[in-house]
Amino acid sequence: MNSSAGMTFAPHVISVEVGEVAADHHHGSGVDPVAVNGGGTATHVATAATMAARRGFRRRAEVALLVLRELSLVCAVMAFSFILTAKQSGVVSVYGFQLSVSSKWSNSSAFQYLAVMSAIAAAYSLLQLLITGSRLLKNALVIPSRRQDWLILATDQIFAYAMVSAGSAASGITNLNRTGINHTALPNFCKALPSFCDHIAVSIAFAFFSFVLFAASSLQIVTWLSSSQVLNFPTNPLTKV
């Protein structure tokens, strides 16, 4: 009977000892398995939330850049279209003599400069629009590297300065056409050629709008360069941010 009792109680003793050893092991290491599992889940959720917020911030910034590209394309095309159709014939009076005059955008180097820059700016805006749109559709980074970021920033600034330069040069000639020259018989050509002057004025206005849009896109890219929330963040939510 004693032997039978010994056989009966031995497994319980062993079970208790194993449980105590396991408990002592966790107690000695200072690690709570429940806490470990809960902490890992909390870290995963927090990291996933951070990545989702970054992904949303990136997508909004890229969509904003896409809108800027569309607007800059429209403005450049409008500037080119209006100056290309700027031509008219009329009659002016000089010292009492009625003279037939005609004017066309190609007669002035300033207007030619505005037409050329508007065409180039439109082509550049179209290229950037296609690149940005295709990468957005593929859910890829619009600007995948900082080197490309700097390159696009420099190009946008060049076009911004070129458009404001072309608009300023053309506006000087247009102002002369509207006011004439004081103390001379040079008339106000815009009275005889109103359609021509209006087309040039609208083209200049769109050129200045293009400058504003290129400057805005440059500012957007500067924001990207100074922020780590858009470029080169890990796609794995378990990766350390």
C-alpha cells in the first residue's frame, strides 16, 4: 500500500517541480510571456498605424503635385495658343496720314521668346504629368530617390524663371504698344490692333500663372526633401521606422 501510494504521488511531485522550475525561470528572467505577447501586438498595431499615416501623407502630396502638373500644362498651352494667334491688321494715323499696319507675334523677338518658352514648358509639364500619373496608378513613389528630387527641383526652378522672364519681356513691348511714346508721333497701336494686344496680354497672364505653378511645385519638392514622411520609408509594417 505504501508502495502504491508512492507510485500515486510521485507524478504530482514531478509535475509541481516542473511547474515551479518554469515559473522560477520566467520570474528570474523578468519576462512575462503574456506581457511579451501583448507588447508585440501593441508595437505591431502602432507601427502599422504610423505606416498608414505616412502612406496617406505621401499619397496626398503626390496627388497635389499631379494637380500642379495639370495646371502648369494648361497655363503653358494657353500662353502658347494665345500668342500664336496674335495677329491683326488695321489703320493708324500719323501726322494726319492714314497708314495701314499689321502686327504678328513673330515680328517681335520678345514675343518669339514667350512663344518658344511656353511651348517648351508645355512639353515639360506634359512629360512630368505622364510620369507622375503612371507612377500613381502603379502605387509607386512618384519620386523614388533624392537625386531625382533635386533634379526635378532644379528643372522646375529653371522653367519658373524662364516663364517670368519671357512674360516680363513681352509685357514691356505690349505696354509700349498701348501707350506709344511721349512727344513723338508714334501712335497707340492697340487702338488700331485691339485683338492683337488682347491676345498678347492674355498670353502674358498665363505665362505669369505658369511661373506661380512652377514655383509651387518647387516648394512642394523642397518640402519633400526636408521631410522623411514621403520618401524612402519601409513598406513592411514590422520594419523599424
